[in-house]
Amino acid sequence: MDSTNRNLEVPTEPLKGVSLDALDEVEAALFQSEALYQTFLEQSPIGIAHLDASGLVTFENHQLRAITGEDAEAAWIGRSLAEIEGLDADLPALVDQMLAEGESLNGEERPFERQDGATRYLRIHGTPIQHPEHGTVGGVLMISDITAERERDEELRLLRRYDEAEPVLHHAARSQSSAHGFLEEAAAVLGETTRADHAVVLLFDDTRGSYTEDARWSRRSGDAEPPPLRLDAQLLPVMAGSRLTYAHTELGAPHLREFLAAIGAREAVALPFGTDTSQGGALLMMRDSEGERWTQTESAALGRLGVLVETLWAGMRAEARYRRIVGSIEDCLFSFWFGADGERTYSFLSEQVETITGYRGDDVLTGVCSWRGCIVHPEDRAALASHDRTLAQEQESRLIYRIQTANGKIRWLRETATPRRDHAGRLVVAGVLSDVTEARETEADLVRTKQDAASATRAKSSFLSMMSHEIRTPLGSINGFAELLLEEVAEMDDPPPVVVEFATTIREGSTKVLRLINDIFDLATLQSGRVDVEHHPVTLHPVIQATAQRYEAPFIERGITLCLDLDETEPIVLGDAGRIGQVLDQLLSNAAKFTDEGQVRIATESLDHTVRIRVEDTGIGVAPEYVDEMFEPFSQGDNRLNRDFEGSGLGLALVRRLIEAMNGTITAESTQGEGTTFEIILPRADG
């Protein structure tokens, strides 16, 4: 206990009627009680000060000295509160009132300037000490350091302010129709949130190689507008996350200094957004006077807002680009989910829905127009219900049905839909809606014509009619996307060459697709089983020799040796001689195309129940991973766009179908740079 603290006084003269032993016991008890009391006060986690009736401090504990940071010379003991430096000026009057009126102080919060210059915030509770006969004889002050608590509260208020800005930015992105409009509103939101006086949105200008002003916000209205702001491209990386003033000449930002001087601002904070420089920018917040230094928490919160602005801005740009792409497609894109009643609730319909049906997309989205109500034929309603049940089971489905358009006409639609689960686990269905009325009407005409035509002719006409529509629709999309991509590339100063090459190839290649219709028709006819393949005994070697003879002269002219290694027996297979010749012709044509030197060999071997035919070449071959793909339609083993060999890729697909139609098999082995071997197995006629 401090030497200046007052101790209890014990009488030294014996009291009348009290023994000396009893007095000794009283004195010892009083001493022990006082020692325990002082020990308790010194160990208390709360700062405690005793006051006498005049307001002088008679005791202070260790915790109070720790809170105030005082040394021995600045002790409060023996001084009134009015004499203590750094204490709030209103507090002594409140304590005097407590002592005079006997009323307690309940949690007064006051700042205290310590000798080391630090500001601490104190919470002070005061209680007067009452004597039964003499009234208020003093008081006790209990003092807590709430600086950290206030800082936490201030930090929470700051974070709430930044958190409240996030939904406002989301709403701005939803309500604004353009990315520029969103950036204007974002500048205002961030200006208010950061308590700046001015905010400017800068976007990178490729032509100038600098950042130029796109939008502006100011807290002050009526001031003269300063000139547009332009900053060097090298400045923003230096500014990112830092506090700058126009006096920072080492940053080399004369335009910024001039702009700050013009609007009377003293400091600026830059918040870059956009990872791609050519598509990026920054939000520049400025203050008129030097404010409190930004804390790490506020910098992190501002950084999160910057990421949000970047995400929303990029999303709006992507949506605009998406709408341009969607606008170039003839078909309607849609998405919906199933409500509790099992009915569709549409969440998206592209603008083409109005072209196809006459109904506005917004009317369908808001429920003003019922999609199911547009289906007037009972069989189509039943088919749609079955279609929806399949989708609800998370399986893809396709359906063609009729609807009644807004002008009362009947149109045929083909709906191709794919279900999936979104991030919330909800089943969402997305797909494409195509108007196939013309195709359906053409099909109906072909059906009527079918009654007077031969079976093969009728099937061929129907197929070609359907293919006409099926090819034209994707061609429109391919051309549209290719043109759009080329336009985007043309706007770039230094586009990647491979992008230009790919886009050009897509555009040029789409014009060649129609040339494939005949090949597709042949393959489709074979796949549908409409081509008759005979199953008669065929002497194999004459067919091989006749086919090889046609290629002998061209091979000799190119320096390629054609070898026949035929089995000594005369194998007879069960099949179609013409189709076997067609298969061999295709394989020799294929070998001729991909072989520049060496030889082409045809070998036969009789087995127990089958005959093996091998066609080997020493051509370029293909990588092993492409071997299985060679028999797929439109495949040439290597699907790289810049291939050196022309062809539709249908030849080997037709070969496989023909061999399988004769109950045989065909396989291939190939080594890139060494050659390819095809092996055919056909059943023996006598097997």
C-alpha cells in the first residue's frame, strides 16, 4: 500500500471496562481486515480510486495506475480530479455532484489523454460513501479501460457500413441496363461508403494507352466541373492499395496532382478492377482534407467491394455479349424449374420466343401467359406431360408438339431440354425451342407423296427434307458465331493469330457442310437398314484382283508397289460381291491418299470358319488413340483443324457398316509415321 494512503488509527489508552487483552484482539482484527481489504483492492481487475468528502483522491490501486499510465510524480493521490491532466473536463463536475447529492454515476464514458500521448477511453462508475450520522463522507470510483471495446465496436460499425454497400451494388447491377450506368452508380455507392468527397471511374483506353474518365460522383453539388481525368497506365499499379496526395511528386502523376488541385482534394485512394488491362479500370476515391488513416480492416473491406464491383461489371459485359450472341440465333433459349404443383415456372426466355409464338417473353415469365394453355391438342398435352416427367427424373428429353400462336395459327415446335441441379440443389431445366413447322409441313407433303412413290424414293425424299432443315439451322448458328467472333477479334489491336485462324476456318468450313448432305444420306440409308446386302457365296480372289487392277497404274506412277499375297486355297465367303469390291475400293483409295512411298499389300488367309483379309500400307499412319475414331462418321483419325488431307471422313464409317451388314468385322492397327493395317473377317460359305 502506498505510504500516503490513510490507515485506521487504534487507541493507545485502555478503554474503561475493557481489558488490554481484548483491545489487542480488536487491534489485530482491525489490522487484518484492513490488510485484506487493501490486498483485494490492489488485485482488482478494475481501476479503483477513493475520494474524501472534498473530492481529493485518498487511494488508488495498481490497475488504475496501469490504465492511466502515470508515474510516481503524476499520482492521483492527494489531488482533486480537476487537477489531473488529460482527464475529460466535464468529469470533475459530475463527481462533485455525486458527492454533493449522494447519487451514483452509472457508466460515464470519457476520453483520457495519457502522458505518453495515447488516448484511452474510460468507463467510470461512481458510488458515494454514506455515514449514518454525517451524510456523504467520500466516494469510490471504479474505472475500466474500454478502448479496445470501442475499437471493436467502431470496427463492427465500419464493417456493417461496407456490408450494407454490397446489396446496393447488386441492386445497381440488376436495375441498370448498361455497364456504364452501373459504374456511375457504383462510384456513388463507394464514395458514400468510404466517406469520400469525390469518386471517379477510370477505364483503360487502348488508343491512348492510359486510363480515362468514364463516370464521376461528387458529394458537393453546384461546383464547377473540373476537366476530365486521364492517368498514365503505369500509375495505377503504384497506387493500388495506397493513400496518395498530390504532393507525392515521386510517383510521377502530374495529371492526378492537377486534378486533385482543381477539385480541392488532398488525397486519393485507387481501387483497380478487371484483371485484363485492356478490359480493366479503377475507382478513384478522393477526400478534401486529410482524414483518419485507413485501418487494415477497412482496406480489406474496400478490397472485397472492389472484387464485387469487378465481378458485377464483368457479368454485365458478359451478359451484353451473351445477348448479342443469342440475338443472332434463330432458335429460342429457355430455362425453367418445376413448381410445387409440377407446373413450369420459366426463369428465362430469349427474345426469339416472340418471333416464334407471338407471345412476349415477359408475359410467360410473369405468368400472364400460360405456356401449357397455348397447347390446344389433347395428345400434345399428354406428350408434354410425359416429357416433363422424364425431365423431372433428371433425364434429357426431346419433344415435338403444336402450340397456338398469339394470332391463332398452329405452329410445330421442337423442344430439346436438359435438366441439372443448381448450386442450391434445385432442379433447373434449360434447352432450345425450334420452330419446325416448315419441316413438319414438308414431311406431311412427303407422306402424301409416299402413297404414289416407291418405298426407297419415299424414304429418301423424307430424309432429305428433314436434313434440309436440320442442316440449315446449325449452319445459321455456326456462321453467326463465326462472324461475331471475327468482329470481336477485329476490334483487338493485336489479336492472337490462332483465334483469327480458328474463326476463319469455322466460317469457311460452314459453307462446305452442305456438300456433305449426299454422303450423310448414304450413311443414314445404310444405318437405317434400307440398303439390301446379299448373302451369297462369293469367290474372294477375283474380286480382290479386279479391284487391285484399277489401282495398279496410279500406284506405279507414284512409285508405290502394290503386292497381292493371296492364300493358296480359293476361299469362298458368304456375302455380296459388289459390296466387298466397294469396301476394297475404299481401303485402297484410303491407302493411296495417305501413302507417298513404299508399298500397299493385300493378303488373305483361310481360317476354320472365316476368311481374313489384310490391307497394309506404309503411309503416314495415325496415333494409337485415334484408331477407334477412324470408323466414326466425319473422322480422319486426327481431328486437328489444320489437316493436310481433304475428305468427309465418311468412307471408313461406310466400310464398317457394309462389313457388319455381311456379318463380318473390321479392325485397324496403326503407328504414326509407319503405316496402317486394316483386317477384315468374313464368314466362309462352307464354314
